Amino acid sequence: MKILLFCSVMLLFWDSNAQSFTGGFRIGITGTQVQGDNISGFDKAGISAGFLVGIPLDDYSTLDMELLFVQKGSRRNPTKDDLTKYIMRLNYIEVPFLYRRMLKKSFGFETGLSFGVLIKNTDVEYDIYGLMPSRPPFEKYEVAAHIGFRYVIGESSSVNLRYSHSVLPIRPHPGGVTYYFNRGQYNLALSLTYEYHF
């Protein structure tokens, strides 16, 4: 149903901007962590891949919409001095809406918001003994803010570095404890992707 909605919006953009509509795809890697899980560092590796459509606003800026599969979560690997092991695997279908502007011929920035759907919200946490119950459970939906930079490497190709941060908690803290604006755990992600425009 959500895919049909996305395609309908794409067709609406196509009908109203058929002369200037652009499309493409992106694929790359992510490094992620979860704020509030007492583990620091972007140590959980994953992939980010999907399709994008864009509508030029002028010679320097566009409005883009993407449909991405993004792997997020958290990870702690055991060491010689600390055998603690922990993995949180969160897979999202994400739809970012971005304003993108070129500052120079080969360099620009982007910013915007995304709406994500968690594919599975149970059986996603593991420790040295295996599967852990996810308590409290994860939220089904995520809203995230994005900021990034783009470097053009060819007529149709570019490299993109993007940082994203959940706006709303992905789940409450254990016990439901809150601290002012810290209402729970949040996804943080750094992605490096290759982007190609048709």
C-alpha cells in the first residue's frame, strides 16, 4: 500500500513536471548507532540503497524524493578485556523529502525530513548468548532529519555523504524514564553513497 502511494506521488510529479523530471538510484554503506543505549560509535555497518526522483526549482536547486532500504542499529564487539557482545539490527523502508542546492559546479548540500517504516520490530537484538527479547518494543514508524553534502564526479554521477538523526524516539528508555528533551532512544546514521542520474 505504501509503495502504491509512493508511485502515485511520483506520477503526480511526472504529470506536473514532465519536461524537467529526473530520476536515478543510489547505493552505499551506512555506519549507525543508537543514542541512549550506552554504546558509543558508529559501529553498526549496513547498506543504503534505492531510487530517487527530482524536480529542478532553478539552475542550482532541486526538490528530491527517495525510496530507500536502510539498515540501522547498534553494535558492540567483544574484546580481550571485555567479552560483552551486542547487536541491534533495524531495517527500514525510508522515504526522504530533500531540498538540494549546488554551491559550486561540483559541490552542494541537502537537507530535509524522512518517514520510515520498520520492517520488523521484534527479534532484532542479540548478545553473546543469542536472541534477546526487545523490551521495550520498537516503534513501527520513524521520522528523521537529514543533512548532507554532494560531490559531483561525472556528468551523471556523484558521491553523497549524509547524516541523519531521528526526530522522534524509536523506542522508550527501559522503565520509561525521560530526561527533558531526551524521550527515549534515537537512530543516528552516517551514509556514504554513490548516486547516478538517468
